[in-house]
Amino acid sequence: MQQRTYKLAVMIAHDLVATALAVILTFVFRFNGDLLAERLHALPLLLPPFVIFAGFVYARFKLYRTKWRFASLPDLAGIVRAASVLALTLLVLDYVLVSSTMYGFYFFGKIAIGLYWVLQVFLLGGTRLAFRYFKYARSRQTQARGASTPTLLLGRGSDIEVILRAIEAGSIRRLSPKGILSPRADEAGQIMRGVPVLGGFSDLEAVIAGLAERGTPVRRLVATPSALAPEAEPDDLIVRARRLGLPLARVTSLGDGMRDTELAPLEIEDLLLRPTVEIDRPRLERFLNGARVIVTGGGGSIGAEICARAVAFGASAVLVVESSEPALHGVLNQPSLLEAEAEVTGALADIRDGERLSEVFAEFRPDYVFHAAALKQVPYLERDWTEGIKTNVFGSINVAEATLAAGARAMVMISTDKAIEPVSQLGVTKRFAEMVAQAHDAEQAAGSSARATRLIAVRFGNVLGSVGSVVPVFKAQIARGGPVTVTHPDMVRYFMTVREAADLVLTAASHADREGRADDLVGDDQRAAVYVLKMGQPVRIRDLAERMIRLAGFEPGEDIEIAVTGARPGERLNEILFAREEPRVTLDGIDGVMAAKPVFADRTVLAGWIERLRAAVASGDRTGAEAVFEEAIPDFRQRGSSTAPVLTELSQTAEAVS
């Protein structure tokens, strides 16, 4: 943080000195003799207020939001706009004020003001571009010395340029690009930043063989997003890469362009989904810039991703609340958090311990709380039902109360699509926790306070790559030769990536926060309470297993068997995203996300149910606990028919969300 402040101070000082120098040079170049002496004599009166005004103009045009080493055309455009405002200001002062009241002649004149504009743009932009070129030249030398892995880049020209610039800037290291394969035939034979386009994806084997004959054996493939688009046939690409024995990486990014470009191993799950839902990055940057964030369960796969995304979008401080010491240590040592400019800390705390939680929240004073801590494995919760209630219900109550006491702006609770028409302990405990959050949210809305806290929920489908997801299980089964186990041939699920899940949480929080402070939205009946990602058509689990087997280079039923084991307790064939009685909400300006208004019980009734649940857990009375859930969530009474095929309903649900 101190280093960031120092760099900002240097940038501001440079621009203010450049402004003063531009004015002085304008006089020197334009005037001489008595005309120059008279103007230089007036500088102590003119220059200080003008330089201070210029500093505010530069801040208004966001000249300090970008690192100089990444200076680009948008930054130059900001400099031109700022210099134009300053030149117009001088013009107004010269023609309206100075000439008529003080000197009787034009102090600057049109030619001098034009000259000032040119000098100002040059002094502000030239330094930045020179600094960028210096960094570029040095990184090219470093790259040439450190590049050790001959690599082929796969994708369209626009994507390839991003990764080549990232390599030049040092964001991606130890790669030596030897050629490009593009899915566009018109790009063949071109040269991009010194690297030739050697053909299309179908030429992969021939290009690798040709480079090997010339003494440059390719040891790595890097795929850009365009190489993984459905029309590029990524399934064939990954199979061929595996046959060649070459590691295949994909380009991922936490930020814009080359600034935060990263590489990650290409996993099978990267090819299993529809196109990723795009987020409104500027919206989230505005929302989280300078915010203080708490993430409960931050050591889990989803919680850790929320932490990384919050830091990437400009949060000033992130506190990871975790009950597992190894998980807390693991997330705090992730490179994305270790290298962050934000203050990232951790606290060992169990959400079941309300007193400890309140102390942690009060000391940190969060702006936003993302509640990802939960127990979520369906079979375990069916057996150990009391633990699910203690964590998912009572723990969520503790988080909500600590959030309210700390005066945070919003709390987002991670829920599940299993919460609708629940048939399992996971689903019913999450639905009950949603009701608690909605009751608190309604109470906050009734208070009509500008500082009221929003409490909302987001419902996830199955998150690819998260702990307990079906995909890692299938990968492990394929790796040991099968069989791949499917509980029911007709079972279907909605899927989303970990990053989509994290972005959904942040987007929901930004909408709820804005909605809670809008003057034209009054009362809980106007506010969205539950948010869900548009996940497209649900995926049949058996089809998923077959595709994963093929992507691994095997044939289903021949090389690797698929075994049907039968549905487990608390498991149903399909998931539903919204309850029938939940009224939908239109989210203006947010694509890819759906929302619904709250359906909740009176706080007095809810308090009675909570007390009865506490008594049932204390006495081990499962029947008593389920009686409470049946009163609160009548659909829970129908759980006995959960494994019956519901293909008609499934089709209707898929059409509704597609």
C-alpha cells in the first residue's frame, strides 16, 4: 500500500511539473524581449492556481488509474481531453477576463494557446510512452534471456496479440513463441509481432513436425479463448494435443488485456459448458473500489475465488474467515492474494460461534460480507442432520446478525438450486437460511435508513471444479480406468464455473447495494432477494460422463464402462431455479443474471421456528426438526417422491432459463 502511494505521488508530481513547464515553454517559444519578460514576471501570480486546477482536471480524466508501463491509446485520449480542457480554460481567461480588465491585450493569444496544447500533450504523453518503451525493451531482453519453452500459440489474431504483448510485458514468462495456428484461413502467412502464422488447427501435427526438423521442437501449446470456442472444435484439439504428448494451457485473465493475463492448465471441464457468461467489469470495479470485504468460508474453492475476484476489482482490504487452519493457510498463500495491493488477512473463526464472529466483524468493519461457509455434501447431511442445521441455519443466522451489528452495506449468502422444492437436508437448511436473510432484509427496508443493510442470496448450480463436484470424481475414475459411476441415467444438473459463481456473487451484491439506496425503490416488495445465473440448458450427467471419457482419449462402453449405481438419499433427478410462488424481477443493465422477489415468513413466526429447531437439535429429535421445516417450507413434505423422473417439468424449466 505504501509503495502504491509513493508511485501515485510521483505521477502527480510529474504531471504538475510538466504543466508548469508547458506554460513556461509556451512563453519562451512564442514571445521574446519585453513581451516575454512581462509574461514571465506574471508567472508567480498565474502559475500556482493554474497548476492546482490542472491537477484536479487530470484526476477527473483518470490519468492516475493506469500504470505507465501499460500506457495505451485510451490513456493518450485521456491526456488529450485533459489538455483540451486546460487550453479552453486559458482561452476563456484570455478573452473574457484578462484582456479586458488587466492588460488590455491578449496575454496568451490563440497561437500561444495552441502551442501550449501541443506541448502539454507531448510532456504528459511522451513521458508515459517513453517509460513504456523502456519497460518494453528491457522485458524483451529479459524474455530473450529467460525464454526456455518453444511454444505454439492457438487462436485468432486479436487474441494472439494480447498474449504476445503479455509475454513482452513480462506478465507471462519462460515462453518462446515459435509460431501461431489460427482458425481463420485469411490469417495464414501473416506475421504478428514478429511471430509467423504457420497454418490452421488441422495443420497441428505437420507444423510441429516441420519445426522439429528445423531444430525447434515444440514443447507446449497455448490456447486463447477463440481456440476454445465451439466452432473451433476444441474437443478435437485437446485429443490431438494429448496424442502428441504436449501440455495444453489456456489463457485466463483477472483484468483487461495484457495487464493481468495468465496461463492455466486446460482442464476437461473448460470444454463442458456453454459460452461463459460475460460480466460487467467496470460495474464491479466501481462497486468494489476501496471496499472492505469479509468472506466466510474463504478457504473453500468458491470462497477463495471470491477473495481473488474482490482483490482484482479493487477492494482495499479482504478478511478471510475460516474454521479450518489448513484451508486458511492455503488461501492466504495463493499468489493472487500474496501479490495483491489490497490488505489481505485471515481469522480463524467458526460461524457457529456467534460471539467470536461478532468480535471479528466489529473489529474489521466490513462494507460487504460474502457468506460462503456451509456444509454441502448431500449424503453426509442426510446422515448427520444436526450438523447441517448448526452450520447452514444457525451459522447463517450468526453471520447475518454480525453483519447487521457491524453496519455493513450488504451480505450475500451462497445458496443452492437444491433449496427450491427441497428434498434433502442441504436443500431445506439452505432454503430456511434464505428465509432468515429475507426477513432481516425486509426489516431493514422498513426502517427507511440510507445506511440500511441489504441481505440477499444467490443460488448456484453445480460448480465445476469445486470440492464435491461430479467432474473431479469422473476425472479420477477415468484416470484409474473406470468404471465411471452415474447414480441415474436420466439425472440432469445445471453447471457453472468457479469464476462465474464468484462473479455472480459480486454482481448480485452490486445490484442489491444500488437497489437498497435508490430513492424510487421503497419497501421489501420492490427489492430482489434471490439471484441466479442464466446457466442455459441443464446437462444430463450420463452425457457429461461420456464426453469426458472421449476427451480423455477413450471410448465409453468399450475402453471405460459407465455404471449406474442408483440415486442416493436426498438426491433428485433435476433441479429447479425458482419456486413457483417466487415473483421474478427484471434486472435492468445486467445480462446473464435472473432474480426473484422475496417469499418469507413473519419475523415472529420465524423466531418461533428457530427456537423449535434449537430444541430439536439439542435433543436429537429429527422428526421435530423436520416438522419445523415442513411448516416453514411446505414443499419439503413431498420429498418422498424425489427420485421419480420429471422429464416434462425439466424441459419446461430449461426453456424458461435459456
